[in-house]
Amino acid sequence: MENIGRQVQQTVLGIKADSTVRSYLCGFKRLKRWTSYNEIPSIPTNLFQVAVDLQCLINEANSPLPIQTAVYSIDWATQLAGLPKNSDHPLISGLIGASHRILGRSTNKKERVTPEMLKALVQAGMTDKCLSLSDLRMFALC
């Protein structure tokens, strides 16, 4: 019977890719350490515990990725236990959104290429007497 139990466990873990399962297990183990330290049960998790755990992560993280990983890990473990996803609750989804606003970085958009820039590029290339085929191709692409 013990052997069949391990087979069931391996089959259930096979639902996701190995790298995803490893990531989720690490995220859930982090939650278990946190709940153990605070002397509260890790499963079933209540929404307040999850919210406090996520807030601690937001305070420590440099990007929203650890918060997303934690939420996915907790959801995965609770669903395996037959419980509903925590991320569907407005409190948790609000914390996820807030982590993106707080920890997200704005993108640095590149400067657009203007016709003047192209003219300067071609003129600089034309002063060189021996243009290579690669140079000509680059001018044509631009």
C-alpha cells in the first residue's frame, strides 16, 4: 500500500513540469517555515495568514516575482489538498497587484530613430571608401 501511495504522489506531481514543481515546493516550504516560526498551521491556510506572509515578502523583495511564486505555490498546495485557491480572493489579488506597483520597475524605452539620424548614419558610412556588403545591408535595413 505504501508503494501505491508513492505512485499516486509521483503521478500528481507529474501534472506540472519538474522545474515548476521544484519552484512550487520551494515556495511552499518557505511558507511552512514562516508558519512554523509563527506557530500557525500551514494547511489549511487562511486568507489573513497568506496576506501577512505576502506582505512580509513585499517588504523583503526587490521584484514582484517572489510574491507571484509564493501565491502560485500556496495555490498549488491548497488545491492538492482539495481547498480553493487563495489568489481568487480580492485581498490576495490586491496584494499581488500592489506588489507590481510597488516593486515593478518602469521600462526604459529606446529613443526612436529619426530621419536625421538615418541621414547622418548614411553620410558617415559614405565617407568610408570601402563599404562592405554588411555595411550596405545595414543601411538598407535602416
